[in-house]
Amino acid sequence: MIVITRQIRAARSLLGWEQYELAVQSGVAISTVRRLEGSKRAVNVQSDTIEKIRLACERAGIEFIGLPNPGVRLRTGDRALPADLQQVVICSFAMHASAL
């Protein structure tokens, strides 16, 4: 699955993590997390870096949603976020992702 930088930012936000926490949980340098999240275009990083970030987010309860409407959501029962709010987050992200 392709993971885009907006999904990383959205996942981190849903988890309530700062960039430093994502770096620690994934084993990726904080400078790499900042570079990924700060970019508006493609960033040249190794695929295993994205994989580490994806796995850390998934361990914490994030589900990545692929194309055609990429997004993220919390897995059911993982966090105390109401289902209707999860849908708002997904819809909001999908609207922004369509501008890619």
C-alpha cells in the first residue's frame, strides 16, 4: 500500500502524537519525520522508512485506507473516539486527498 505524507500527519494527529513520539515509536530519525511531513511534494526516502512509520501507526491502532480515496482511521475499539467522529475525520481527509 502506498502511504502519502498527509496520511502520516493525519495518523499522528488521531493518535495524539507529536513528531518526536512518531520518531521514537517507529525508530526513524526525527529529522526524517519532519522532512516527510513538511513536504508538499514527493520526498525521496527509503521504502523501509515508510514501512517503519506505517507499522508503528498500525500497532497504535491506525488503519490506512488506500486508493482511490486515501485516508486513515482508528480501528474499532482501539481508542475512545466515537464512530461518528471517525467518519468525519475520514470524510474530511478524503476531500483533501482528492486535490492530490
